[in-house]
Amino acid sequence: MREFFTVDQRRLSFLDFGGPGLPILAFHGHYNEASVFAPLAEALAPRWRVIALDQRGHGESDRAESYQRADYVADIAAFHRHLGLGPVPVLGHSLGGVNAYQYAARHTGQVTALIVEDVGAVVDADWSLTTQLPRQAPSRQALASALGSMAPYLECSFRQFDDGWGYSFDMDHTVRSHKALTGDYWGDWEAVTCPTLLVRGTDSVVLTQDHAREMIARRAGQARLAELPAGHVVHCDAPDQFTTTVRTFLSQLPTA
């Protein structure tokens, strides 16, 4: 079910996939939106109830003037307050993964467990894909054809407009968000105190094995690493293994 709330006169959208399960908040990466978590939500039900945010500038949420780190984290805090939930697990992919661990670090006590999908503690965001994407096509199929092998990763963000098909994100805003994502966030990663699962795609061009292992080493005893046969978008490339890995981790939590 899609719902909306307002933060600083901006409207943010989210999808509550419902069910009787324990809530878990989910945050997508660039080029995606909350609906990308529909398969995961279905697979984790009924034990878990996934609630996913369309982050600023994505999906049905409004565009924003700023895409700095503090902006994204503040949106998550407002989202959590709006839901009226106590401490919960959070999950994030790429951009959403950094947002998730920064929220966990800066709002200690609000996050019971952290799942980070294929992003590091030092990020050198590459926005070159943004400039290469076809901006418009006359039909959904034409847009998918133009994207080729990239289509499965972006199709949740396809939108029909008066003059054809495009995306639910804005190209220029996406570049700005990528630029603001670049940085060294070891301080936030090391400040997280809750149980943490780091998921890495073995063929990822974003998170190297050495960096992932250093992340685990710096959180000795608090974080574990799962490497799955996938690229950067693990939940899309290896959905069954990703779901199993997440479900197993969540089942081992003290409150689960």
C-alpha cells in the first residue's frame, strides 16, 4: 500500500507491503525506488513486514534542493517517526546502504539490526551510467530494448509521461546525489553498535573483497560478511540466495 507524508513541505512516498510480521525498513539505491523490494517483501512474509521509502528525488517522492548525506539521514529519521515504530532492523542497497548505516550510527537505539547490500565505508560514486541512459522512448518495450541488459535493474522506475516513457528519477538530480555520496564514512560504519550483515556480490564493481573484509574487521564480533554470486545489485542477480541470507540473519536476532 502506497502512503505519503510531508517533511519540510516536501512530500515523501513509501510502500508498506503489509502483513502481520515484524517491521523492517528498506532503502533502495540510485535509479530505483521502493517497489524494487516487492519480491523481497513477498519472500520474507509473513514473518517480516517490509516498509520501503521512496527516497528524496526517487519514485513518487518529491525532488529536493539538496542531496547531502545529512538530508537523506534526516528523511529516514522523519520516516521512522511517522511510522510510529520502536527500534527496527533496517536494510539498504548502495545509496540506501550508506543511508542505512549512517542512520544506525547517528540514531543509536533506533536500529536493532543492519543489513548493507554492496556498498563500502569509502565511496567513490560513479555517475557515468546516468549520462549514458536513454532519456526517453515511445513505449515501455522500446525503453527496455534501449537499455538492453540494464533493463531488469531499472524497470521498477519506468514511468509513462505525456510524450513517452522515461523514469521516476531525474537525471540531473541523480548526478547531484551521486556526487554528494562520494566520501569517507569509516567513522559512521565503526560507530554502528547493532548486529550487522554486509552482503557483497562476488562480481561487484562497487565493493571489493578486500574493502568488505576490512569493514568486517573494523567491526570485529559485530558484523558478518556474506558473498553471493552476483554483481552490484545482489537482490536482483541472486534473489533466492539474497532472501535466504537475509532471512537467516534476521532469524538469529535476539528479538526475532
